[in-house]
Amino acid sequence: MKSILLTLLALAALVRGAAADDVAVMNIRIDHEKKIERVVLEFYEGDAPQTVANFKKLARKHFYNGINFHRVFAHTLVQAGDPLSLKRNRSKVGTGGPGYTLPAEIRRKHTEGAVAMSRLPDTINPSRRSSGSQFYICLKPMPELDGKYTVFAHVIEGMDVLDKISAQPADTNDNPLEHVTIKSIKIQPRS
């Protein structure tokens, strides 16, 4: 009985150690709505330390403030993080970033709520380096992406908000017709 209890305590410590002590709180606004919606992410610092550190750095520098979600696939996936989404001309949206890439830290699976970094295709990016700022969120399990992208966080609050965003009418480039804006991302202690 003691060995079972010790094993359970050790497993609980590992699970706690997998997630960071702080979270990212995203405040999001859909153009036609007046209210601000909230999405909260927990990080996988142990599995993607460089990616998590970069995301936190950009959030603290307000890089994501005002950036729009630029790809939506109904009830499947949403994508954001491109500073070009701030411009009126949407023809290059999906190609912008902070001017650098990140090393691949591919360890986690694409479960429902997984947050992963975007990247260029294998044909021009065989080392699978991640985008410096663009990320996507899975609204359902997507095992076909496992082993290909760096998953660095997980949604712990606001999946309903993300699903609503995913269902927004979009153009032929999957860009929402109305702006869905990240008003802010704040890094704060887990409550």
C-alpha cells in the first residue's frame, strides 16, 4: 500500500512539473461583438522550453496586442500571431513574424486544446524550425500533425470562445471576414 501511495505522489509531482507555474491570459474581441472574451493557456516548459520562453517574451513586449486571428477552420483549428494581420492588405497574411525562427521541440501530441507553433513545410524547412510568433490551436484531436510541430501549451479555459472564432465566415484564404483581435496576452501566475 505504501509503494502505491508513493508511486501516486511521484506521478502527481511529474504532472505538476510538466506545466509551468504561470499561464497566458488572452483577451479576444470579435469585431461585431462589444465584449472581450477570455482564453487561458498553460505552458509545457519542460517539453518546449525555448518556445515557451519566446512566447512569454513576445507577450510581455505586447507583440501580440492587436494582432488578428488570420486562419479559421470551423470546429477544427484557429491560427494567429502574424503581425501582417494588422495591415489592410491581407494578401501576405500568414507569412509574417518577428524575423527569426525557433528550433523544433517536437514532443507533445495534438490533443483537443493543444497550442502549437506554425512553420514552413518540410520541403523548404527540413529541420522543422518553428515560426517565431505564429501559433495555432487545435479544437479537436489532430493526430495527423503529431511529430511534425512543436506543441508548447494547452487551453485550460475558453475552448467555447475558440470554437466560436473558428465558425466565423471566412474568405478563400480562410481569413475571417470580420476581425477577431487579440487585445492582449498577459503572462500571470496560475491562480
